[in-house]
Amino acid sequence: MTLTVVNPATEETIAELEPAGIDEVDEAVARARDAFAAWRAVGVSDRARLLRRLASLVEEHADELARIESENVGKPIAGARAEVAMVGNVFHFYAGAVDKHHGETIPVDGGVDLTFREPLGVCGLIVPWNFPLNIASWKLGPALACGNTVVLKPAELTPLSALRLAELVLEAGIPEGVVNVVAGPGRVVGQRLVEHPDVAKIAFTGSTEVGASVMRGAAETVKRVTLELGGKSANVVFADADLERAAAAAPYAVFDNAGQDCCARSRILVERSAWDRFVELLVDSTSRVRVGDPADEATEMGPLISAQHRETVASYANGNVVFRGNAPDGPGFWFPCTLVEATNADRVAREEVFGPVAALIPFGDEAEAIRLANDTPYGLSGSIWTRDGARALRVARGIDSGVLSVNSNSSVRVATPFGGFKQSGFGRELGMHALESYSEVKNVFVSTEA
Ligand code: NDP
């Protein structure tokens, strides 16, 4: 059986690989297990130096990596380049973090009490197709900084950038066996990683449904698990906001990466008194989103990942459609930007669409805005647009989400914690917080009695 990798913008085959199966996972885990003792013993300066070298190699190969990512995911090249720049920054950050995540001494009777941060062992990193290299780096950086070895499983649809990264890892001088990549189907390769007795932790990003099955599977061997799952985030626009600015930004809060983004603010909640004006501005700004060839520097939105996914997305783009944009005819899995007026009870407002379809929902006052924003099983991100600073903080504290922004749509920064509430998962990636879930606290008491 061959794993055929397709460019979603052209439907052309760009690679054919021999997919990994259970044997390859077992071999990769064995290699990672064998490499663990030596890797955890590498001194902090050397470990940091190796991560810095990896960061530099990513920067040196930025154009190549961005092109791979753009062709394999259908991402606009300018966005792909920004993502690869973040990957370099992530490795630089964790190079700097190697000697800054440490234990403490605790005052106790009769001796000295020390805590140590120990690595966990072999970590299984399961990564989705929407941000393949970025999300891989968010897991690899802290895992390696803490002294773990890893088996990285990219999504079957988008394995190419992870395979190239594995070559750069070796070129950086990180020893063989520390980073292993297995490209194969999730239900075989991913599941084996989850069940493997020698894997200490699974860091998973993907759907809530598979995340729940990862949790169940990991329970058998009491693995550590972190889950970064789906979202149905709200973009809350108050009437006192800079409506022009909010409307100019809103399309990119949901249509970036063709809406295939767990942080997509796919529910746009608008205060009723500003509804007409805001919708008019939003339709105008959405009509300007440049959809087309991902290789074109000016393109802002590419195709969806697959024909099957396009069918799913299309099932949400109905009802009271306020705006439907243009998209190329094909080949390619294109889908137009679509705005649908809805209530929070409608399917388009309840389920993660993972495509360029946004639900527009009116609200009456601040209390209703918070209630609607929280009326979802998810809790990943969200935005609040208002000129009233106190209100911004009240609403931010009131929304049960892991990552909120005020008068901005950005969710992800290298140095700040990223992760969800509720069914959006648990555990934090990025920043110093990520190091917590790739290490175990060990306590050592030393008696000082004579
Ligand atoms: P999945 O959750 O199926 O895939 C995510 C990762 O998990 C992939 O590497 C996949 O491998 C792997 N996987 C699949 N099944 C298993 C399993 N049984 N055990 C272990 N690993 C497994 O997401 P989909 O790609 O199917 O996307 C479906 C929906 O999930 C999207 O439409 C979106 O709503 C949501 N999603 C959310 C993401 C996020 O960023 N939070 C990312 C991706 C999807 P493989 O692809 O090779 O099968």
C-alpha cells in the first residue's frame, strides 16, 4: 500500500511514500527508548546549543520548508513563511529555556529538600494536518528541552515537512534516535503510539473525538496526556468598538488557513445596536479576501485540505446566507468565504466547521454576550472588541476559554501559554508553561543530621 500525498490546490500527487505501520512504530519507540539515557545526560549548554543549531537550520531552509508546507496543505506562501519563521523562534525559545526550568529547595526539618525536573522518557507527538510544522515544533521544542526523546506522527495527509525536519534534526547534531518520525495512518500508527507500553506521554492535537479516544487508550498504561482539540470560538463585537477595525480583522479570524484553524473565531457575536453597520462592513471586508493560487504572494486564502473535507464544510454553508464569496472552479478543493446569519442553537454555531464559514449571531447586552460565548462545549480562544477597557477585562474573565485577545484576533505567541478549557482539551503548549507537561517533579530529601 502506498501513501499518496496530494497538493490540495491542484489535486496533483506530490509524493508517494511507504506508510509506517505497527512494526515501524515499535522500532521507532525502541530507538527513542535506547537514545533516552544518553540524551537526558547531555549537559544543559550542549542541549541548548543543539536546539539553537536546529533553529538556525530551520531559518536557513525557511523558503524550502515554506514551499513544502504551502504545496502540501494548500497554504498561501506568505502565511507558510510566517509559520516557518515561528518554528525557528520556537526552537530558539526552548534552547533558551533549557536551563530556566528548574527545581527548588524547600525548607524542612532535619535536612535539605530538593526538587528536580526529570524528563518523562519517550513522548509520542501526534500532529494534525492544518499546521503540520508549527504544531510539531510546539511539541518538539519543550519535549527536547526537558531531555525527552520523541516519536512524531504527522497526519497522513501532510507528512512532508515533518520528514524534512527530521533530516534537519540530524544535521543539527541531535543524536540519532532522539527524534523519530513515523508517517502512517492515525488509526494504526497513532493508536499504537497511544497503546505502546514504552511511551510515557502523548501530546495530541486534533479533533475532540479522536482526543477522547487517545485519553481512553492512554489510560491503560497511565500515560501522561495533553490534548489540544477543537474550538468554536466567539469574536464578540460591542457597539462601542472601532467597528471598521473589527470588521477589517474579522475575516482573518475565521478564514485564515481557509478556516482550518482550531482558534477560528467562527461565531461572530455582534451587539444588536451595531448589527447593520457591522454586517455591512464585514461583507465588504470579506469580499476583499484574496482567494486563489497559494504560490502567489498576494493570496490570502487557499483551498481546503481534501474533497471529503470540502463536503463536510459545504454541509454548514446554508440557511440564511448573508454573503458567499468567489473561489476558483478547480482542480483543487476550493470553497468560498461564507457568512451565515444564525442563532447560537443552529448547527453552524454549535459544531466546529473547520472551513471558511462563519456564523453571525446578534446579542443584546454584555451579559448575553458572555452567556452566548460560553454556550458551547468548547473553550479554546476568542476575541473581544470594545473601547471600554474595564468591560474588555470583565468579558475576558467571564469567557471560559484558554486564549483570549482584546481588539485583536491573535491567539498564538511563542512565549505565552496556549491551550483550551472544556472540550477544547487540557495542558498548555508554548511558553514556559509547556515545560510542565514534559517533565515530572522529583523530590529528594537529604538528612543533615550528624
Ligand atoms: P483527527 O483528530 O482525526 O487527526 C489528528 C491526528 O490524529 C492526525 O495525526 C491523525 O492521523 C491522528 N489520529 C487519527 N486517528 C487516531 C487514533 N485513533 N489514534 C491516534 N491518533 C489518531 O482530525 P482529522 O484530520 O480527521 O480532522 C477532523 C476534524 O477534527 C476537523 O474537521 C476539525 O474539526 C478537527 N481538527 C482539529 C484540529 C485542531 O487544531 N484542534 C486539527 C485537525 C482537526 P491521520 O490524519 O494520519 O489519520
